[in-house]
Amino acid sequence: MTAAIDPELLAILVCPVTRTPLRHDRVAGELISDAAGLAYPIRDGVPVMLVEEARRLAPA
């Protein structure tokens, strides 16, 4: 399990593709963009907001 993301940081971060808010998946250590279907990794406590580094989510 990863450390929590600062709520103030999470409030200002948006998906670089859709510009929509992200949700934090603490267990996976990712920031999820439901609108884009992407999961951005958090490495050493730092969100990696690069589309090239994001994992595509499986369709629901």
C-alpha cells in the first residue's frame, strides 16, 4: 500500500488528456482517470502525469 496523496495536491491535479479530476487508488499506487480510461503511476510519492507512462484500464 502506498502513502496517501496530499488532498490539496489531488484537488488540483487533472488528467492531461481530458482535464477531468483524478481519483486516488491507494492500493495500486495510481491516479485514475475514469474519463480517459488511464491509470497514472505514483513513483516514490510523485505522480507521473505522462500519458506515455499511464496504464490503459480494462473496459468495464
